[in-house]
Amino acid sequence: MRIAVRLTALAAAAGIVSGGLTACTSHGASPGGQSLPAVIGQQGRSPSLSPSPGASKPANQPVRVPTAPQKIAAKGGALADAANMRLLWSRELDTERPIGSITKVMTALVVIRTENLNRQVRIPKAVLHYVAKYQGESAGLHPGDLMTTHQLLEALLLESACDAAYVLATTYGPGMSAFLAKMNATARQLGMLHTHFTSPDGLPYPNEYATYSTPADLLTLGTAAMKLPAFRAIVAQRFYVVRKKLGHNHAYWWGNTNELIGTYSGAIGIKTGYTNAAKHCLLFEAVRHDTKLIGVVLGSPPTGPWAAAQAAARLLNWGFGLKLTPSGSVVASG
């Protein structure tokens, strides 16, 4: 049933719609053309930070295109050629917004960089209180089960499990505060200066806007994460199974919340996100022939759980219909 809904929703995603010569970026404009503030709601100030000397911030240079994507209702977003990070389209590129569970991409990045994915972790009782207190998505982890870090990452990225995020953060901090410090330090190292994390999972504490990022920063995050083979292998899967081992753990089945995987040709990741404030969000990547596109949509209206995937599919359809010339300009492929 779940797969059937995905297929129906994505089949409705629009194809390429032609228009006049259009600048690919729409900085500072909402879908209706009105200006929006750089910071929304209760987000507060961006931290005054400088990237580390080794930061590898993508150029995100816009190019001009002969068409524009249509029916993209997301409040913010971007689409880029993953090979060179040329921006093909953007909306509110540097506007800070809540991102929901896209946060878990940074959690996974920090953990995978430890290169200790076979580490055995005992699930603590405290995880039940954490999930109940914040009403987070759960992989159904059983206290006392012994799991590997790799298995917990599968739950984190596929099922979007807040219990897995809690266990990973408290294990690899060690402790929540130390882990959050690592997340924010990594963001600075990557040059993500309009991003801040107050949770390892995107749950809205201390408020709905405390954890935030921008489309530009999320392209940077997605690019960094997809360079890691372990990350790529996980987010490209439709589901993952943990078999029961007597005395060690229960059996688990986790399905990918990314509606593009298995339904959109060429989709290879990355991560969904949702809260009441963030609405439907999706950081995504897809490849066809010699073209790889990476993009993000933030704040898609809640028309259904596939709202962000529909927007992403429309953007990808449009993007794959463009052809990059040797001079760096973009023309319709016909």
C-alpha cells in the first residue's frame, strides 16, 4: 500500500514546462514573488562564525537557463549540478528555516567519520523516555538489545528514527551536549555558517526554530555526506532488516521514508524531514546517464506525506531536461 501511494504521487509530478529566458535563482522572493525576511519566526541570530581553513564550501554559482521549473510550492529550495555545484535553480537560497529530520544527515556524518561502524552499542532504557517526551519517530529499539553502529545508522537514515539518533549522540559525544558541539563544529568546518543544531534528530526543542539551515548549506551537507561510501549505501536502500539473535536483539524492519527511492528513476538518496514548523522537506540526489543532480526543498505545504517528493521529482524532471554546454551555460536539450 505504501509503495502504491508513492508510485501514484510521483507519477503525478509534472514534467518539463517551457518558459522564457529565466535566471535560475530567485533569491529573496517567495513563490508569490513577495520578499521574505532572511530569518523567520523565532530563529534568532545566526552564530557569528568563520569557516575553518579547510572548509570546502561549494561555489553555488548560478547559471542562466531557458526554462523554469513549474509548480514548486516549497518555500525554499535549490537544485545544482553535483559535478561542479553550479546552481540551476534556487528559492530563498540563504534563508534560514527549520529542517526537521534532515538534521540526521549531520548526525550520520559525524558518526561515520569516526570509522568505527562495527562498534557494539547496548540500547539504554533512557531511549524510551526520550522518544515519549518529544513524540519522535521511533525504530522501536528495545532497551538491552546489542546493536552495531551501522545498524543504528540504518534506523537513523531509513526509518528516520529519533531513538537511534539519541543512542548515537549519547554514545559518540559521549553525551548529548558533546555530540551537539561536534555537529556544530562540523558545520563550521564545512562552511555552513547559516546552520545551527540543538538536537541530533531535528526534534523541535527548545523550540520549533532552534535547529535550522538554508538550502545553500544543505547542498554543502548533502555533498559531504554522499562522499562517504557507508552513507551512500544506506540512503539508496528501500528497506533494511535486522534478524533476531537469541540473547542479543529483536528482529527489525525499517523502510526508507524517502519517497523517491524505488519510485523515481535514478534516485540515490538522501533524507526526508518534517515538523509542524518545517513542513515537508527533502534533501535529494539522483543520477541519469552522465548527469548527477543534488537538490533540496524546504517548507513544502502539507498536502500529503509525499509533498516534498513531488516537488523534488518536478525539479529533477526539469533539471534532467537541461544540457550544460562546454562554456558553462545551460540550454534545453529538446
